[in-house]
Amino acid sequence: MADNADLKKLLRKRYLSDRITGRVLSDSPFIGFSSFDVLLSYIPLPGEVDVTPVMDKALAMGKTVAVPSMDYSVFSIISPSWRDSLVKLGNGTMGLGGNFPTLDVKTLSTLKTLVLLPALACTSDGWRLGRGGGFYDRLMSVISSFDSVTSICVCQKEHVMDSFPAEEHDIKTDKVILV
């Protein structure tokens, strides 16, 4: 049986998980789950907001959910049992192991797509501070011209900054949701 500290930790995690999912799903008229076909999401790194409950909710509702592979132009389509395939990568982050069906980002030009980006920090107008790999910026350089794509940065409200130096390749998100 769990002690009180473990129970409190579990309840806080569950509350935060529900709050994140609720904010992402209802914070803006264009975000409702009925309004998109595909959810592209990043598996959060330590320190970023845990958006995996949103991924699970989308899967439960029959949406296509995909996460990036090492090639920024191809995403792995996940299933409800995706967590069973998580492996620790060489850099200490979590990624998917095994073979998954893929989704080429160029096909998104005809699909209503929501790109969900956990962040370490952000500005209120959509600049995102990630981990420095440039994966988001490379992805958005391909799909930012698609009218069917909306990008959302999810960040802890305590990590909003007035500004930070943007690099030449940085691309702003369409929306910021704070939790």
C-alpha cells in the first residue's frame, strides 16, 4: 500500500495531467478534438510539460497521433500501447523502439493538423525555447506554409519570459498554452 507522500504525488500528477489535457483541448476554438485529423507531438524531455495525456486522449478518440523520428520529415504513427515501446536513448531522453507505420509530413497539406510542442520556456507571443536540436524548426520549415497546420507551444506559466535571443532558423508557434 502506498504511503501518504506517494498518494499525494500521484494525485498531483493526475491533477496536472487533467489540467494540461483540459487546457490544450479547450483553450482556443481551433483546438477542439473534433477539429483536427492528425496530432503531431513530441515526447517531452525532462523539464518540459508532460503532453502525453493529450496524446493518449487523442488516441482514445480515434485520432491519428504521430511522434517524430530522427528524420524530421517522417513521423511514427503510434497506437494506444505506444508507451510499451518507449526506450531510453543514448542522450538520456525517451524515444520509440520498434517499427511503426510512418507519416510523411508533406501529406499534411491536406489534413487538419495540430502540432503540439512542449517547451522549457517560451514568450507569450509564441517564441519557444527547446533543447537546441532544431527538430521543430526543420519540421515547421517544411509545413509552415500549409493552411491546415496549427502549432501550439505548451509551457509552464512560471517559465514565460519577456524575450530571449531567437536564432535565425527559429520559427514562432501559432499559439501558446500555459499550464
